[in-house]
Amino acid sequence: MNWDALKTKACAHHLSVLGGFHPSADDIVPQGCQTLILLGPNEPAFWPAFIASGEYTDGAANPLDRWSTRVVGALAQELNATALYPFGGAPYHPFYTWALRTGRIHASPINFLVHDRAGLFVSFRGALCLKDKIPLPAAPPNPCLTCPDQPCRTACPVGALTPEGYDVVGCKDYLDTAAGADCLTSGCAVRRACPVSQRFGRIPAQSAFHMRAFKGD
Ligand code: B12
Ligand code: SF4
Ligand code: SF4
């Protein structure tokens, strides 16, 4: 298995390989994991595939988590790897820390993760633990270092998400107001303000789906 073959196989499942790393003794990973790979939705193709799936249309709870379990699980089986998921309740697997370990996903000025291609819209559907140490490509530069205006710092209309922290209650209160409909239907204004996110092609309906889940509707 090599990086390009992995990307091709993931793409066939509407997933994107967002980065990987070779765990050291300090990393919290399953025993025998030689390479950890982070998978996200392959956007924009992912959304039409997901809403056509049985998990989305059956009306049962947690459709995206169930879709991820089936699809990432199948990919893991194909690759003789172990699948791990970011959801499922505490204690959570440390996806944030793993993301930083890839060297191509960074802590942005507002601490949400930022990826060289997905920007602040980066998110994970699962991880693969490979038994082999596969060569990884060099990480592209951190986009924040060449982002002159850093609009993420000031884009939240109520100052709930800034470099000083994330006021989750303040954010959710705003989503309950008429003015908050923009964040609710198009996605977090901070994540949308990032120039890298804007080039990514995230479908607003996908953001609306996540925002509804976040708000608890
Ligand atoms: C609990 C949780 C939340 C909580 C609390 C977040 C918090 N304060 O950390 C709440 C419900 C608020 C939340 C909200 C969202 N989250 Co969240 N969340 C998680 C979850 C499930 C667990 C985090 C955790 O405890 N990990 C276990 C700890 C031990 O390990 P760790 O993650 O490596 O720990 C580091 C981080 O917690 C970090 N950290 C500490 N404080 C904070 C604060 C913030 C704001 C961040 C980003 C990180 C962070 O420091 C720790 C050490 O390095 C992770 C998935 C996961 N498994 O990690 C997603 C995750 C962090 N969330 C994610 C997302 C997408 C969101 C939402 C944007 C989703 C949405 N729109 O519906 C929203 C934000 C709403 C918005 N404004 O758009 C993404 C990351 C996105 C990004 N670009 O950074 C993750 C990785 C899930 C995924 N499947 O991709 N989330
Ligand atoms: S807006 Fe600029 S500084 Fe903020 S996360 Fe995006 S690239 Fe980084
Ligand atoms: S969803 Fe809207 S209110 Fe909440 S942090 Fe993002 S921009 Fe601010």
C-alpha cells in the first residue's frame, strides 16, 4: 500500500485522505499501529453520496456516524487496517492531537483546526491504523502563516469564537435568534471567512446539517 493507492481507494468511498503520521511512543494509538491516517469527507462529492445512502434516508438517529462506521469500516477491512472514529461518546479518541501530528493540519488563531486544502472546514469521519509504515508526502506550509488579514479572528458576529476562546453557550444562544439563521443555514461564519475554506467547495446544505446537529435540533 502506498499513499497514492490509499487516496484512490478512499476516494472510491467518497472519503479524502487528510494526512497521516508515524506514531511514536508518546502517541495514544492502538498497539501495532505503524501509520495513522485521518479520513474526511471528499467534498463536494461526499454530500450527494451521503444523502442517497440508507443511513440518511432511513430516518433513524445519527445517520452520519452510522454512514462513517459502515464506509470507513469497509475501507479498513479492504486494507487490513483498524478503523477508529471521532464520535461514540467519551472518552474520545484524540483526533485534534492526531490532526496536529500530521503536520498539515494546524491550530488556527481561533484554535479550530485548519487544513491546507479544507481550511477551517476540515473534519474527520474516521482514522485508519495501518500495520505498515508507509512513506508520507511532505506537508504543505501552514496557510495561516501567509494569511494577511486572518479574518477568522473577527468574523463571529457575536464574538463567541475568537483567539480568546469559544463561548459555546453564547454561540448557541445566537443560533436561536433570527440573525443567527445565517450561521445555521450556511455554516459558522468564522469557518466560512477563511480564504482556504472558501476555495474548498463545501455545500451549504452539508454545513446546515452539522449546525442543526450541533444546536441540538
Ligand atoms: C466534544 C467536541 C465538541 C464540543 C466541545 C469542543 C471543545 N471545547 O473541545 C462542542 C460540542 C462544543 C463541539 C462543537 C463543534 N465541533 Co467538535 N468535537 C468534539 C469531539 C467529539 C471531542 C473532543 C475531545 O474531547 N477529544 C478528546 C481529547 C482528549 O483529545 P484531543 O481532541 O486531541 O484534545 C485536544 C482538543 O480538545 C484541544 N482543545 C482544547 N480546547 C479546545 C477548544 C476548541 C474550540 C478546539 C477546536 C480544540 C480544543 O486541546 C486538546 C489537547 O490538544 C471532537 C472529536 C474528537 N474525537 O476529538 C470534535 C471536533 C473537535 N469538533 C469538530 C467540529 C467540526 C465541531 C463543530 C464545528 C461541528 C458543527 N458545526 O456542528 C462544532 C463547532 C460549532 C461551530 N461554531 O461551528 C471537529 C474539528 C473541526 C475543526 N476544524 O477544528 C472534530 C475533530 C470532530 C470531527 N469529526 O471532525 N465539539
Ligand atoms: S482565516 Fe487565515 S489565519 Fe484564519 S484559519 Fe484561515 S488561513 Fe488561518
Ligand atoms: S456559528 Fe456563528 S455564532 Fe457560533 S461561533 Fe460560528 S460565527 Fe459565531
